[in-house]
Amino acid sequence: METFTVFGYGSLIFKPPPHVITQTPGFLKGYVRRFAQKSHDHRGTPKNPGRVVTLIHKEEWDLFSGSDPFPNDDTVWGIAYTIDPVYVAEVRDYLDYREKDGYTMETLDVYAIEDAQEKVAIHNCYVGRNDNPSFIGSEPLDELSTTIWKSVGPSGPNKEYLYRLADAVRGLSPDSYDSHLYALEKRVKELDGNNDNKG
């Protein structure tokens, strides 16, 4: 039977696919995780799209955002899920629909630490390439934070996606750190607090 493993770096971390038989934390080299993808169908609407994460090669990201204030040594951590072979076709259909707003499947080298040794495996991964219609690129942190704070879609508030992702990434590994993600979380929580004070 066909084996299928998918690497999740966004909502798949806190909302895994069905029929998972194993899950292993892992990380990527040479990529950044950025809120550079519009969400018209989950965390926003066609009229007011929210923002969700995608993977971008560091060298490509430099072309879009030469002034990105975040360090280059952050590592993108996520989870590699192995799907029960009986349900591979069903899960692939589910994921293709879930990730339909600008994401395409690619294969990437995913690293993990096993018995104090670094191991690498090739896994499938949904990536919002920079040539897809929903790719928004780099936005100023204040502008991006405001969009996330106010956006709501069929899957819920955009800020809930941000908060759940940040919490999930923290729990993956002692080495898991994402400056961009945590800076956004801090800024959006400040907006939450300011709004509560006004109320």
C-alpha cells in the first residue's frame, strides 16, 4: 500500500489531518515561515482576506523583503504526519480541499533528531508559492497585525489561528523558536488589550 507523510508547519500542527498513525516533530533548513498568504476561505473572506503562513526559501524572501527585521537563524519547526495507508486517498483529498487557497504540494527535506543524531527524510508539504494569486508577500508588522486582529472567516478569527500556532510551535521542541511568529503574537495581543481597555 502507498505510504504518505505530510509535513505541517501551520494549522496542521494544531489541527492534524485524520488517520494519523505516527507524528514526529521536525524542522526545515533554508526556509522561513511567514504570514505572507491571503486566506479567503478559512481565516478571512473574499472581501476581507485574513493572513496565514506559508514557507518561503530564505533567498527568495530576501527578494521580497530586504528589510525583514527578523534573524536569519530561526528554524522552521513543524510535525511530520504518517497517514494510515488504508486512508491515503481519502486524506489527500481532504488536504487538497483544505489547502486549496493557493497551496500546492511539494516534497521537502525534513530533519529530525533521533538518538542524538540528525536524520533527514523527504516528506510532502503544502506550500503557497510566491507566484500563486493568494501570495501577498511582506507587509509592515503593524499593518499585518491589524489585519490578523480584525479578520474573521468560516474557520474562526484570524487571531485564534495565530495564537494557536504560536502555542503549538513552542511545544514542539526546546529548540523551536520563530521570531516573526512571536512578534506578531505579541503585537496582536497588545491590540486585544488596547481594545479591552477601551471597552
